[in-house]
Amino acid sequence: MAGVFAPAVWIVIRIDDVSSEHNPPVKLSSTSRSKERWWVIKVALITVAITYVPYLAGWYRQTSELRFTGTLFNSIDANVYLAILQQGWRGAWLMTLPYSVEAHSPMFLYEFYIVLGQISRVSGLSPMVGYHLARGLGGLWMLWAAYDYLSAHVAWRAARKIAYLLVCIGSGLGWLMQVVMPVGPEGISGIDLWLMDAFAFFSILLVPHFAIAWALMLTLLTSIHRSAFSPKPKLLLIAFGVGLALTVVHPKIVPGAGIIAFVCAILLAWKRRERAVTIFSVLGAAGAGVAPVALYYAFALRTDSVFAALARQDITLSPPFQYYALGFGVSSLLACFGLVCVLRRMRLPELPLVAWLIIGGVMLYAPVQIQRRFIMGLQVPLAGLAGIGLTAVVLPALKRSRFSRWLARRYHPRRFRLLMINLILALAAISNILLVTGYTLSAWFRSPAMFVPAGVAQAADWLGRESHVDDLTLAAYETGNYISARSGARTCIGHWNLTIDFYAKQDAVFQIFDAGTSNARREQFVRSMGCRFLFYGPAERQLGAFDPATAPYLKFAFSTSNVEIYELRPQR
């Protein structure tokens, strides 16, 4: 991936781009702006295209015995989104929990995937194709929104381009942490290897609604910023629509986005007092967009016990601070120089970068159970400050150094600066290079984490055809998670957050398939789950020696390669 991007940087960032930031920036002509925007689009297209490589490898390497799941990493969560998308594809407009037995009314939750399912069905697309098409389109929108935000806050073209590339391909030092201090599956590795919320490329690679949430959040903050300089009525409409859409797409980040927007609005109003009313009008329009869905969630938390239980189970705490600092790697270091530079000159367009970085950093350790959610989007102001730090501090310092003067006699200064920029960008991209390479190789060699036996896929498809919305299937945890994603059929257990009282249900599943459990006790467990079908495949056989064919309360319903499905007989 570095090999793709480095030549683009080398060609486009010329000596006049990497000029001293102590001089005022030159206003770009319309031709220059157009060229820069085309460059932004081309880089975005390349970035998004790279994210499809592992998936194409997986689909290409499918066989008659093994089916690619369509997910690369954290399939437990990815399958949730696919399962809910399946519900929309099957005609639902509200979500029914795909992995829980508790009776409940359909919810206005994960509505983005419900609507995406409806759009996919009307468009004649399969749920999987709709999911990955949305991932790519959302990624393009996210990267354009990131550039738009940076263009509003970073005046110098070189700094802006470097910042944009750091957003597109930047990661951290997780790879180095694994070399120096390797950790196992139970330990905490660098966040650039697992925390997809934090990185633009990682979000585009895996999850559609993350990319779209980034885009919406950045559009909101850019609209508020622009209202301080060129107020237009359309900014009110944009802010209202973005507030509403963000609350639908990713409600968990709305509190953080709202606090950051409020602080930035105060900062802008303080520096541009004559525009204070306009600035807060745009902020108020965004709040008006948020309000309807936020009020629904507040009401549901008070009146719906299942909804409240889901909220209680959603715990995503932050790792220690050093994991964030090292997780952003080169960007963190360069941003320190940029932070000092911005605070020294106190120019308004740049100050919101500092405000977001500081407020966002504090919120990562706020006394709430969803701390980690507030990392989303923080890479953008960090990259903006890193671009400023590199062009305004680091490169000028290198130019004044003895080493640079010595090198200048042997190597042209322009080429030296371009070499430094490319080396920094390549270093920032290492973890992403390793991720894409690792996922592609895993897909090529048919990793069990990405492939399932064809019989499991065929049985899941049968359940999708035969089951109704109220029918539940009992299966092992991983199988249940996959069945709903594959076919839309609901299961009794399948996700740590969307299965109410998850650990008790998981223990019950273990006991059901344990040969040591008495028949009476097993039947009691099965009936208490409220399931219609029992899935018996490779994962279930690994849980114990129970043979469903011997259970008088079960009748055979379907079989395929190494998989059998049984239906629960009515209780006499």
C-alpha cells in the first residue's frame, strides 16, 4: 500500500508546497483548487479499492466445501450488522433482536442497516453485496468529508495534503509493540491492530456505518466552522440533516460529537463575535435534528426493559493512555509539534483542531461505560496538527541542521524533503500494510476464521427459508452468530451485547450439548430457550457428545454435509 501512495506524494507535493509556514499562504486559483480536489478523489479511490483486496481473495478462494463468510476481522460484530441488514432485506422496517429469546417489540435501532437492507432488496442486490457497496461508498464520502474538514482548518496546501494522506493510510506503532512486547489473545495489543473506530482506513476496511458516521460528524463540524466565515442558509439545513442522520446511523457517538461541536462553537463565537448568532443557530439546527431520535431512545430506556438491558451490557472502556499515543504513532509525535505551533500563533482556523483533540482526549476517560466510542474521528484533527507540525516545525528544523547542510552538498534539498515526507508516510502506514497483507493471506489460505463448511452455510440458508420472524434456532455461540448474518434466521444466542443475559444463556448452551446433562434437565433448558429448531453441526459436536437424534422431544427436519437440524416437538 505504501508503494501505491508514495509515488503520488512524490509527484504532487512539490517544493513550493513544502514552503515555510511562517509566510501567509497563497490563495489558490480555481484551477489549483480543482487539481487538488481531483488528487483527493484519486487518493480516496485508491484507498477504498485497496480495502476490497482481501474480500476478493476470499471470494475467489471459495470451494464446494468451504464458503467465505464475507468478513475479515471481528466477525462477531460484523455479523450483527449483516443479520440486521437481512431483516431489512426481508421487509422489516424495525429491528427485532437477532440473537435473543426475550419477547420484545420491534425497535428503532441499527436503523441504518434496516434501510440498507430495504435498498438492497429493491435494487436487486444480495445483502452481502449491499453491505460491501455501502462500505465503499461510505468510505469515499468519509475521505471527502475529512479533506473538506482539513481544507477549512489547515490553510497550507502541503500540510493539508500530508494530513489527508495520514487520514487515508495512517496507523500507528502496534506492529513495533508486537515485536518488542508481544501479547497473546488475552492481552492488549496496539490499538491500530484492533480498534477500528479510531482509524479511517480500518473503519472503511470493515464497517459501513463507521465510515458514514465519520463523514456525518466531520460534515457537522465543518458546517459549524464555515458559519463563522461565510454564513449561508443551507448550513442550517445541512446541520439539521446531519444531526438527524448521525443519531440514526451511530447514536453512541452523538454525545461526544455534541460536546465537541458545542466547544468548537464557543471558540468560534469568542473569536468571531459578530457571527455568534449564526454559529449557534447552526449548532441549534443540529440539536433539533438529534432531538427526535434521542427522545425516542430516552423513552425506550425508561419503558422497555429489553432496550435498557442492551444499554447496560454495552461496555467499551478505554485502554491505558499509552496505547492511544503509540496507536497513532508518527501522527502523535508530529501532532505535538503542530500543537505547540498552533497555540503559539493562535490563528482561528487552526484552533478547533486543538479543541477537538483535547476535548476528545478527555472524553476517552469520562466516567461512562462507552469511553472508547469517543475516539471516532479523532484521527482527523490529529492528522491536521501532524501536517502542520511536519511542514512548520520538523522540515524547517531539518533544513537548518548540520546533517541537512552536509546532505545538501550531495543530494538536492527538494528531493531530500520529498524523501523525508515519503518515509514518514510509509512509516505511518506499516500497520495498515500488515493488516491488508495478513487478511489477504488468511483469505487466500482459507483461514477458519473467515470460512465455514459449506454444510453450515446450506443449513443456514434452509433456516432462512423455513423460519419466521418469531422462530428461534438453538446453536453454539459462533454458529448462531453466523446463521443470522447468512440468512436472517434468528438464534437464541449469538452476540455478547445483543443476547440478553448472555453468560447465563451461554452456560445453558454448554449444558444442553454436554452428554452428562440428564435428559429431563436438557429438555427443560431447550424449552426454556423458546427455540423451534436445534442446529447440530461441527461447532455443536465440539461442545459435547449429546446426540439430538436420541431425544424424544426433537424430530428430524433437515440434513446436509455434517449438519443436521431438528425441530422441537410441542409439549404434551
